[in-house]
Amino acid sequence: MKHKAPALAEMVGMWRRSLIIHADGSRDATTQVRWLQAQRLCVDLRQDAQLPDFMHLDCLDDLGPADCAQLAGQQGFAGHFGFDAEYFQWQRLIDFQPRGPFADAGRLWWEGENLIETGRDVPYVEYWQRDPTVVTRPLAAMQLRDPHTGTRGVALLLGTVFMFARDRPSALPAGASLLECVAGAGSLAQARGMLDCEITLGSAGSGGNLILASTHPWRVSEYFMIECNGSTVTTQDVDPAGKRLTRRWEVIETEGDPTSAWGPAGGQRVDPT
């Protein structure tokens, strides 16, 4: 049966997954999946509901072997979302897991309040619901690049929700899971480096951008600092050793009005601490 696909313009918003059914029939209704979609750019974060809070850690270099193994089970990505009149595809510019052999592509259609997704190259079924509390204005999205290292970044704001993704400095091996990569690392330092990919979700407001969830969970409850000045963007976080770090990015692509959202007069970059 041929289902009618939604228009791309309908997809702007925050989506939460309620269920995935894998090819072997196994089901997962507990993983916390948040997908924030602008007109083209998107960011996705997937975390086990039982993931510890890691609030006893301050930085990447605090991770022990067991911590690395737990964090390696997270998933998330950022990139472009498109439609070729038959299949939707998520082109992953940044991926927390190693890149797999298949494209992330499938069909989407509505069944009542559920948006159904089925895989093109890998068989699965996912059930999605739009978060009605997340409005779609203001909208601001940027693809970023560190001009010195080539590292990619994506920043996205819808209403009072923001997501940010920063790629790791070194590429992962292809084909294996991140857990397998971490387990096979030659040293703890190498394993930690494999986890140096940040995908962060938070609440944006006049008081600042409060981090609510992150692949770097020690950042939860901190304020995410970002400032856009036309063709350049500045963010502040910490390096692997926990030292304050300012990153300067060049803007590769924009949607909406990032300067109004994140500029000096935007009111969403203030760090109350």
C-alpha cells in the first residue's frame, strides 16, 4: 500500500520516538530519542533511559574504562534532512557512532497522531510524535566549521529549544559500534578521545541556554555559550582536561535568523554563572 508522505515543511519541530521495532521483532520503547528538525538541518540525540547522570565527573579526562563503555552506547547525529519524492534521508555530517554501511533513509507517513518511519536499506519500524510544546518560531540553524581543524558543528534553535552538535577531532573506524571501538582502544586516553563528540539538548531563554541532556553528561545543568556575528560564531565549553575553551567557527550554511537568535542583542547567550 502506497502511503502519502508528509511535506518537508510539515517536519519542522521537535520529534520524540515512542517505539522502534527491529527486523528480529525486538522492541524498544524506553530509549529517550529527541530529533529537532529545522527546514533542512537537523540534530538527533538518543540515550538509554537508565544512563547514569555522571554528575560526579567534570570533564572527559575523568572517565574511567567503565564510564567509557557506558557512554559509548549513546547515539546521535546532525546533518541534512531531505526527500527525493519517494524516500526521506538523513545525511549525517556528524555521527556519534561509527558510520555504517547503509544510508539512513526510509519512508514516512501519518497514522493518526503517529508519524511512522520504515527503513529503506535496513528493516525497522519507528513511531514518532511531534512535541506540541515546542513552537517553530523563532527558527535559527547553522552548519559550522572550525577553520583551523576542519571540525564540523551544527547549532539549531526552535522556539525555546536548542540543540548543538560538535564532531570529534579524529574520525572513528567505519563499520564497528562505538562500544567495540572503545573496547579495542590501545589506551584509556584513546578511548576517551573516541567519545569527544558532543551532542547537546537544552532550553533557550533570556537567562541563557541551559543544557538538559548531552552525550557529555557532565555538562548537564551548565549554560551553553554561543554568539553569532554574521559569518563567525563563538562557543565556549571545556577541553578534555576541564579547562575553559573558546571555539571560533566559520558559518557554512544558515536557516532563519541566527544573528537575531544568538547575536549580542539576542539575549540567549548570557552565562549567569
